Amino acid sequence: MGLCTSKPSTDRSIHVSYPPSEPPTNAAVAVGDGGVERPDASSADESLTSDDQRRKERTELENVKKSPFFPFYSPSPAHYFFSKKSPARSPAPNAPTGGNSTPKRFFKRPFPPPSPAKHIRAVLARRHGSVKPNEASIPEGSEADGMAALDKSFGFSKHFGNKYELGDEVGRGHFGYTCAAKFKKGELKGQQVAVKVIPKVKMTTAIAIEDVRREVKILRALTGHNNLVQFYDAYEDSDNVYIVMELCEGGELLDRILSRGGKYSEEDAKTVMIQILNVVAFCHLQGVVHRDLKPENFLFTTKDENSQLKAIDFGLSDFVKPDERLNDIVGSAYYVAPEVLHRAYGTEADVWSIGVIAYILLCGSRPFWARTESGIFRAVLKADPSFDEAPWPSMSPEARDFVKRLLNKDPRKRITAAQALSHPWIKSSNDVIKVPLDIIVFKLMKSYMRSSSLRKAALKALSKTLTVDELFFLKEQFALLEPNKNGTISLDNIKSALMKHATDAMKESRIPDFLASLNALQYRRMDFEEFCAAALSVHQLEALDRWEQHARCAYELFDKDGNRAIMIEELASELGLSPSVPVHAVLHDWIRHTDGKLSFLGFVKLLHGVSSRTFVKAQ
Ligand SMILES: Nc1ncnc2c1ncn2[C@@H]1O[C@H](COP(=O)(O)OP(=O)(O)OP(=O)(O)O)[C@@H](O)[C@H]1O
Ligand SMILES: [Ca+2]
Ligand SMILES: [Ca+2]
């Protein structure tokens, strides 16, 4: 765990690639010096990505101008040397003089350095190339050489200069800088905007160009959420791409956390969390995963204490279909979810990052702390964050439960952003909370619709054991789907509820296609009782301390109502086991010897049945 008391000198994301033979899963802690500020803009690189072409291109790029270090990471003395020697970025017009626009600050190191592991240094060297200080400068002409082959035309409007007058730099990132700007003429003359300027000379790979194209596409598609920076337009000329958006004048969330000495009261943390969860739930419903959620990527609109928070920087975001898993290792080390490191993830990865932000907001420390990137990864994969040290014991049990449920290492057990908004800790806030529609409901309904009547009966029994808190989310979702309040929902209701919230992003992430899997609902309606059975997540319930109790209680209900004599072969097929598996030996325990009905073990297996079958099919 690392105490979060200061901010490194710049804010940006990096892309680190891992050869398939070297997933970071086995990463160990490497030696590091600690206590030094974040590397400067030209050398640091904090977001990660895989994918063959991407890997190749990025590795080449990284060898030339990136270091393996992440934000918040305390670089070794060698790296410090390296970053001081790094070439300065080309300054923005009107950039404040005196080097970096963000002052350098320092992190305290609360724990002794972890033990060195030489082989990890070797892995890092292989991954990033052995960068000597003087290799940090980009060789003259190297970018220009590669540029000839790359198509850097985006089809954006060409008249940025006619319309806007660039003002002072307000922020800086890995690929570009952000300036305030004003409309030159027309009705909006004098009105301020923010312009993220991305120099084309920095787009040295096809992937980098594609990232900019996608950033604009996503910003353009995701419109209409109060907690999302408003996009106005994108322009280009031969030198730059210009992303014009609303100007947020209140600074980054990270700065506010730091100015409060790292800690927020529970009530203040809730206000921040509600806004983050709302915008992320919105993105997820649209089929967009942000992939770089961290306090630097949330800005306040004004300097006011109660200012609205806006999500920015969709530079690493992507569209994800409801059933799809992404495999790029992308993100920022302290915030990266375990399944991202395992290269199979979806929108749940963003929720993990929100969990890290929540942990930092509430206690001022990072939940997964090490002095190297690989050490952080190992902590993310293996370590449980501490809730024993101050101030956690004095916090409400709901706050601890909330953070734990966001930081569940199993993405299937982790709650979603919309579910987090119905968590008792958030519900107890003074703010008014509207729980948004959650795509997980449709995913679970799809699995339910494909289940046998035996499994449906098991799920129904389980749904009867839900507590008031657990039912709250389902009630809210049902209400969103049931406009006529007649107690039942149809496929049309689901379609229109989705369309009501649709943006252009939904088409890209194929959410309408996904609805076809609920076609069975075309011929009938579903009441709330059945909806609870259909939309509950067995995995999420399993994560609860009281799961055993839930399951026992559900089994008793099922035994009374739905249990019946069952053949081992039937159970095998129910669970999607291939006939070639010697099922008798395995399944024997799952059938009650006295009457041939399902045993408790068999019942629990059955509850998971369809998901394991889908999993087997997907392999
Ligand atoms: N709309 C805005 N209003 C005010 N400042 C902004 C705005 N958008 C971005 N900034 C500032 O510019 C910084 C860099 O922007 P952004 O994070 O989008 O760039 P980036 O190059 O993608 O960065 P990274 O290196 O994190 O990937 C932000 O951290 C913020 O301080
Ligand atoms: Ca950023
Ligand atoms: Ca970015």
C-alpha cells in the first residue's frame, strides 16, 4: 500500500506491451529506490497494451522514447537521471514558461523497499529494450522517415484556425497538450473551450493514429451525459489534430485529493463516487469501456467545492460487445484490473479502477502498492488490500463493503457500476440517486432464457432468499423496463428502454444485435418474480459472506418445490459436460443417494450450469 501524498510531475497514460510468453502474472518485485517524483512527460509511459501489431509498434516506440515506469511510480536513480536528460516537449503556444506546467511533488514511502528480483529487471529490459539515458532522445528524422508510409488524414474539418483562437496551455498528456481557446466570431464569439492538440509528428505508428481516430469517434458518439466532458468538434491541419471540447476549469480530481492530504470524508467521497459511477455506468450501457480511469482523468468544471465532475481522456477507450472479451493490456498500473493482466476482460475492468479510486479517496493510500510496475502487477493479482489500518476501522462497515465489492479480483463476482449505485453505502448519501439501466441484466436474462426448467427452478428458489438490499437493484431495473407498470415486461419494453438511452456508440458495440438473444421473450411476458430469478447473478451472490446461508436456504426451498429424481446423464448434459468425460465418478456426489434427487452440491452446480456450458462452448 502506498501513501498518496503528492502528485508526480505530469499526467498521462502509457502503453506497455507483453510478449505472450511473458504475461505479467508471474511478475515479481524488482528493486527500486522510491520516493522520487513521477518521470517527466517525454519519458514516462503508463498505459499498457498487447495485440501483435500494437506490441511490435509500441515496443519499437518504447525503445526509443518511453520508460517502463508508471505514474506514481518512484523511479530508480538511473531513471531519474534518464528523465532529466529527456528532451523537452515542444512547448504549446502561450505555454507558461518554467518547464512542466504541473509542479513536481513527492510521494512519501510508508514501507521499506521490496526485495529486489533481478530476473524482473531482465524481463523489463527485454520488454522495453535497455534504454540508456542518451537513447532517450528521439533520433533526428526517425519520425519523419516512418511518417511517409502512414496515412495521417482523419477527414476532420480543416479550418480550426478560422474558428478558434488558442490561449494558454491548461494541461499536458502523453501525446499532446490541452489549451484554452476562444471562438473567434459568430454567436459564440469569446466563448471559451478546451482544445486537446495532438501533434501528428507524435503519431509515429498506425496504432497511434488509430487511437486518435477512436478517441474522437467515441467522444463524438457518447453525448448527453452530465459527467462526461462535452465534445464539440475535431479539426486537423498538416501539423495537428484538434479536439475541441468544453473547458473544465476546476482541475483534476487527483489535485483535489492531494490538496486534502489524501483523505475525503465518507460523505464527500460518496459525492465523487456517485458522479464517477454514473458516467461509467452510462459508458458501459453504450458498450464503451474507458480503460484508463484514474483521478487524473476526472476534471472539475469549476474551482467550486461542489463543482461537477467530468470524465475525460477516452484515448484508450474501446467499444466492447456484451459477450466479447478484450485482450489488449491497456491502462495505468495502479488502476489496472487483474483480468486485464490476464488478457480477457470487459467493462468490469473499469469498475476495478473505480474501486482503486474509491480506496484512495477514503484512506489516502493506494490499495496495490509496489515500487515497480511488475511489483504492482503482482500485488494486483495476488494481494488483498488492507482494511485493517487506520482510518479503515473507524469507517462505516458499508464503506468497507462497497470498496471490497468493487475490488473483487474475479470480474464475475465484482459488482457493476449501476449496482454500485444501489449499494447501501451510496444509497445512504444525501444526494438523490437514480440507478441507471444495467447491461448485466440483459446478459443474465440471456443465460436464464437458455436454461432448462430445472435450473430455472433452482434460480427461482435462490431469488426467494434475496435480502431487501439485494432486491433493491432488481426493483430499480424492473421499474426502468416496465413503463406501463402492469407488473410484467416484454421484449418490446426492453428494446424501448434501451433505445431511450441509446447513443451512436450502442450501434458500434452491437447492443441491438445482442437483444436478438432474448427473442424467446417475444411470445410471453415476465413478471417481477421471474425477473428476479432471471437477472440475479449467482457469481455475485457467491462473493457475499452469507452465500452459504443463501444457498442452503434456497436449497431447502428448491427441495420442497422443484427437486426431483434425476439421472446422472441428465445432470451431465445439464451442466454441459461432454459425454467423453467419465461423469459417474464426478457426479455421484451431486445426487442424493436416498432418493436420486439433487444434493446440495448438485444444486449449487446447477445454479452455475448454464454459465459453465456457455463457457465450454465459447472455448
Ligand atoms: N476539457 C478539458 N478542460 C480542461 N483541461 C483539460 C481538458 N481536457 C484535458 N485537460 C487537461 O489536459 C490534460 C491532458 O489531457 P488528456 O488526459 O486528455 O491527454 P492525454 O495526452 O491523453 O494524456 P495521457 O498521457 O493521460 O494519456 C488533462 O490531464 C487535463 O489536465
Ligand atoms: Ca490523461
Ligand atoms: Ca490518454
